[in-house]
Amino acid sequence: MLEFNILGLQNVVPNLLILVKYSPLITSVANICLLIGMLYVYIERYMKVRSKFTTTLVLVSLLFLVQNILFSIYYIFPLPETYIDAILPLVFIGLEFAALSLLLMITRE
């Protein structure tokens, strides 16, 4: 730690650790912002085209948005160690699976 103090970097390591600790939450919030933008574009296109493909894109975006919101809540408020701790990540994976399944289904048509 002495070399960090000499270089004036004594606050860098703790700040870096805080950034690493909260990076999943930061990434999730960034994903939420991107998904809101995508959802806006897809809904705009849906209003013009009204095809099965645009409907599916709206649903996929909504599922990913819900997944990221739930992950953010789960990350901010950790639950006690119970069976719920094992089940909640499955909800996230399940939402992602449903969204990707919809995307694959509409892509194959």
C-alpha cells in the first residue's frame, strides 16, 4: 500500500473495487436504457407495419426489460439464503429463454 500512497493513488483501489462490485447493477441499468430505446423504436414501427415480426420484437424487448428490472431489484435487495435465492435467478434465465424463443420462432417464419 505504500507505493500507492507515494504515487497519490490511495483512493484508486477502493474506488475500483466499488466499481467492480456494482458493475452488474450498472450494466443492468444501461441495458434498461437501451431496451427502452429499442422498445420505443419497435412500437413506432409496429404502429406503422403491424406485422408478426414487429409484434415479436416488442414482446422480446418487453421480456428483456422485465428481466433487467427484476435483476436490478434482486441485486439491490439481496434476499436471505433460502430456496428463493436459488429460484429467482431461474426467473431471469426463464425470461431470457422466452424472449430468445420468440425471436427464433419469428426468425424461422
